[in-house]
Amino acid sequence: MRFDKFAFSYGEYNDIQKAIIKRYVFDLKDRVVDLGCGSEGLCKYRGFEFYLGVDKSEEMLKRNPCNTLLCDFDERKCFKRLREFEFDEIVSFSSLQWSRNLKRVFENIASFKKPFTLALFTSNTFKNLHQFLGVKSPIYSKEEILEYSKVLSPRVEVLSFKKKFKTSIEMLRYIKFSGVNPKKMADIKKLREICKKDLIKELEFEVIVLKS
């Protein structure tokens, strides 16, 4: 994924993430740590007594108006650093699906014994596009997320979204500028076929929300 490269455009193209944030942000506690905050700090939506946004992308954090920490949630040392702060809830909106070891991330979150609200896209996101291209989604399936999250004993909600576009080119541009590289999905010939014949003009999104 190329979130550093497209940090400048991420805020414009992450509308689904914003919809998820708006759905839950006012239910969060007043002192939170936000894993994978990107450029979309939650302080843009409401005030917090304490907010710390965590991300490994320096370019994203440069554009984030909130209090932030350069830290990779895939590394144990990141969670060790978080123990230096006083907070009441761990949250994450649309970032943990990119973890290299989601099971370990959930174990680290569970070790804090604090409330949590975690929203993750599943592999059913872009499902029709992936099927046409004949490729496997780069993110975790719903079943994998549910299995790994057992350590948290969460309440589970499943959300579905659809986004329509005027053309296939517009659809692929949306994916590109949100930080995902469509050229790595499949043979370039198939991508050209999609654009030439205007075959796919809708994207599906599936999100699992894990709450304490």
C-alpha cells in the first residue's frame, strides 16, 4: 500500500472511513488512543479530554491536526510506548486490516484490558472487482478477523456500503488515490479491458466493527 505517497489525497478519497467514524465517534470515551489514525484525526469530529493518534506514516501525520505519535501498531514496542499514556479506550477506524499480524495486534490490544472500538474492512471489499481480475484480496476475510478477535471477546457489527461511479476510470482513480495500487491487483490488460468497456462502475465495502 502507498499511503505515504498519496497522503495528500487520502482525506478526499476516504469517504467510507469518514462515514464509519461519524457513526461511532460520539460514543467513544473522552480519553482515547487511535491506531492507524492517518490524516483523519478524530479531533476533527469532536473534542476529547485526551486524544493520541498513532500511525507509521510520517506524511499522514504531517496532515493530521491532532496530537499524534509516529508508531507502527505491528510492532510490540509501539504498544510499550502507549503504556506511557493515560487513556480509557483504544479505537481504530479502517486501518487494522493492513496489519501484517492481526492476531498479535488483537492480543496486544487485549493486554491493556480497556474498552475498544475497532472497525476493519474485510476481503469482501471490492469483491466484484477482485473476482473479475481473478485476484485475492490483500486484506483479511471476515472469518479470519472473527477468529483472531476471539481474544477480545467482542460484540460484533457488520456494515455494508456501496459506492457508484460514472465510469470505470473514475472508479479505478478512486482506488488509486485512496492509497491502494490497482496496478498490483492483476494483469494490466484486464484493467484496460475494464476501462475500455466500462465494465465495473461500483465498489462494495464490508466492514466489521468490534466493540467491547
